[in-house]
Amino acid sequence: MHVILDLCLVPLGVGVSVSPYVAECHRVLQEAGLKSQLHAYGTNIEGEWDAVMAAVKRCHQRVHEMGAPRITTTIKLGTRTDRDQSMADKVRSVEQKLG
């Protein structure tokens, strides 16, 4: 099943800046061969359900390996069975309506 997921992974107990952890998580997504798009407060990811979920788990593992004692993660996700839709399709649909 194809999924589009919005991931906001926040390491706790590591200080104010979390960009090194975000960068490492982004590397995990690249290694997994998943399409992803960073945004100001998270990352959009698309791919097959099992691959995306495995990558989210690996993000947690890597961030813990980097020394984060705690992680809080917010996930929003969507699936469709009526047609194929990518992240780009969703954005393009809104942009077309904006003119």
C-alpha cells in the first residue's frame, strides 16, 4: 500500500538545535530510496507502507545512537485506494486552484 506520511521527529535532551538529528534522519530516508521533502517543521515521505515505516523506525534508532535519550514523534499519514497520488500531485492540485 502506498502512503504519504508527514514526520516530525524531535529528539529530547540534546539541547536547542536539532538540525544534526534531522539531517541524519534525512540520510536514512535517502538510504531507503524513499521520496522525501523537508519542510520547516518536518518531512513529507512517500513510498510503500512497510518501507516508510521501517525508515521511521530506523530514524529513531539512528537518533538514539547519536545520543538522544528520548524522542517524541508526530506522524500524519494518508493512503488512497481510488487512485495513485504523489506528494507532487497534491501540491500541484492546490497550486492550480490558486491560479
